Amino acid sequence: MTNWNKNIYRSLIISSFLGIVVLILLGIGKTLSYLNTGADRSSMLHLALDKDQAYLPKVIWKDTINPGRPIEKQTLLDIEKDYLNAWYIRQVAYQTNWTSGIDDYYTNSAQQHIFKNLEANKQKDIIVKGTTTNHNLLLDFYSADGQLAVLTDKNVKEYQQIYQKDQLLLETEVQSDYQVMLLLEDGFWRIRHIVKEESQISKDTPQTDGFVKVIGTKIYVDNQEFQIKGINYYPQKSPWDMFGDDFDINVIAKDLDIMKTMSLNTIRIFVQYEDFGKAAVIIEKLQKLRQVLDQAEAKDLKVIVTLFDFYGDYSVLDWTLTHRHVEQIVSVFKNHKSILAWDIKNEPNLDFESRGQENVVAWLREMMLQIKQYDPNHLVTIGWSDIASASILQDEVDFVSFHYYQDIDVFEKAYNGLNAKINKPLVLQEFGVSSNLSLWSPFGVSEKKQAAYHKQFQEMIKTNTIHYLSWTLYDFEEVPTSVVGSLPWRKHKQKYFGFIDKAGNRKKAFEFAGN
């Protein structure tokens, strides 16, 4: 028995020793494997650039003909990617005063200039939020050994906000030319030298002279004066999800017919930023939007397309992604005859407190320039949530849009006050009242009072010749929590703004939906 126990102990000891040896060898193997590979760039700050593009300025190669060695297509793509990544990493560094990632896209000598600026900014408690919106690249030289490239980057549009202790000191937009030398090191193109020549550019909005235009305080469509008589629209079964799985152009076409019976000539619809694919717009969504626009044109209705619904970032580093979103939508429909205007964002002033007014307004101004760049045929506006905000960017928009859900009895005074300050068309872009009298809203408004409200509003609209779009065609069964929150009395109220009830019956207010 004793010998048997000894054999068991010996076997256990030998097995344990062999197991330890195997583990040690595996550990050494993994260590050698790690040491033989470079640091995983995907674990770094900028790695999102390779996976999910975070920086997408407009890039155009003007000239890639090299008098020496012809450049390979893949090499050109690698240079472009690493060059843009270098811009992005530098912008992140100046915004955070961190140096992470700089050494991956700049050689040692080029890094020193950046590090010196970052140290100076740290001492003065300064941060710089910046981006570029476009790059026009020319290949000046590509070495025979494929290790060096020289570029000219023409007319680069740069935007910067300079803060000190969270206080905005300066907001600038400049247009610059750059001479750039890049070296191929460790398989990546790093900037060795970058020399800038800068000149100020105008921020003036280009004058529209297309299908739709504004002269003084009047809107013209095909050179005929146009008075907006409209409604905000979602299909009844898919509110806030018009272009989703329940999209049915036949249902929408019937709704457009109803609007014609209401003596309306314009609808306002909404394009959600994420739903449409953000920087990579989904083709199927564009096709659905085209179907709606085609139906509107066939029925002689104009459309105000509200972009960036449910967008809320506004950060300068996010600008280029929103640029690509605008480009892919606006450029496709720039010649569509049904479009009256692009509405950049619904009620952006509600984001002032959480995102900062200067950030929101700067982004709106930039989006206006982008839209006008791609579409000279249609107007641009912003859907402010109240009259108090309506004068913001009044010089940049083509017409001023505002929403009104306050006391109806003081509307005319408020409207006349705004009209006296602004020499552009004013559009009452949203107004209405919910017929939500119920257990959830014992002090709410009945359908009879809702009708009286719209009758009174239409009288004021007619007296003052006001452009208008009411809210909204239908009552809804469900309202997404993301729209009004989860409180049941708020959701209940939002369900009953329509002129047609859930059963498809015309409410008393239907009679006063148009004039």
C-alpha cells in the first residue's frame, strides 16, 4: 500500500512539473509573438479612423501625375488615409492638450512643433477645437524608392474655436494652402514638413437664383410669388419613422390627396440623421425619399425637407461626418422640382443648454454653407422652437422659420414684433393644440376648443398674410419615448394634435386646417 501511494505521489509531481514547463513555454511563445509584432494601432486613440471613420472631409485629387516614378493606386490611398489621420490626430491633440497618437503620424522633427504648441496652450489653459472641411491635393513628387512624397493641399477650409478656461475667445475660418512632405516609416506615411500659407475667406452665403428664390420679404417659385399654406406630416401608422419598415408610398399618396382637399400646397417632412445612415447614407432611404418627393410633385405640392432630426452632437470634430451626410442627400435632390427648402435642423435652440449655443450656431452656419454649395436651386431655413430665437442667423437663412405653442391671444403682437425686426419672409412653421381632454388631461382641450383655436389662428394668418405649416395631419396611436419622454401625460398629449382622429374620422378642426 505504501509503495502504491509513493507511485501516485511521483506521478502527480512529474505531471505537475510537465504542466508548469508547458505553461512556461506557452508564455515565452506568446511573449515572443507579441514582441515580433508592432503595437496594435487599433488600440490607439485614432484607431476608430480605420474601423468607423471619424473624420471625412471632402477630398479631391487635382493632379496625381508624377514626372518620376508613377504612383500606385493603393499607395495614393494610403497617403490620403494617413495624411487625413494626421490632421485628425492633431486636432484631437489641440482640443485635449494630449499627445496620444502624434508620433504615429508625424516624424520626430515634426512632432516638436506640435508638442511646443501644446505645452504653451496648457500653461495658458487654452484649447483649440478645429476641423477642415475640404482638401484639394496635388502630387508634386514621389521618389523612385517609394519612401517620400510631396503634396500641395490647395484651398483648405479650416474652422477653429479657441477657448481659454471654457470661455470662447475667438472663432475663425480661414482658407489656406499647404506644402507637405511625407516619409514612409514602419509602413505608414508620416508628415515630415508641413508649411502653411493662409488667407481669410468670406463667410457670405451664396445668393440663391434657382427654382425657388427670395426677393425682399416674398418667396418665388419659378418666378411666381408663392404663399406657403402647409402642414407637418407623418403617416399615421409610423410617426417619427416615416422611412422605416412600414413605409408605404400608396398610403402617403392618399394622405397627399387629403392635403389637397384641405387647400394646402406644402408639406414638411423629417429626415433622421442616424436612420438615414449618418455619414454613409443608405441608398434605400434615398429611394424612399425620392418616392415621396415624386408623389408631391405629381400632386403639385411643395416639400420642406427637415434634415438632421434627432442629431445632437455639434462638436467640431464631428463636422466632416455631417458634411458627408448633407452631400449625399442634398446633391441627389438638388434638381428636384418639388423641394421648396431644406430645413437644417428642427428646434436646435433646445440644445443650447446641453451643447453650448456657440457650438450649435457655428454648426448651423457651416451646414448652410455646405447645403448651398451642393444645391443652388432651393432655399435654406432653420426651424427654431420659438419666436425669441428666430432672429439668430437671420442674415444667413433665406427665410426665418419659428414654432409657436404659446398663448394664442398674444401671437399677433409677438409676430408683429419679429416682423418689424426682420426684412425676410417669416414662416410660422409649427403651431397647433392637442385635443387631449381625458383622465390623463382633465384640464386639456376638447375637439371643439381645438377647432376654435385653428379658426382663430387662420383668421390671424389671413389678416397678416402669414406663411404657415400646422401640426399635424393625424392623431397617433403611439408616440416614441425618444420624442417626448416616458411620462404618460406628455405622450398622451402628443397623440392628439391631428385634424384626423385615430379611426380616420375628420375632427372638427379639419374645417379650419387651410384657408
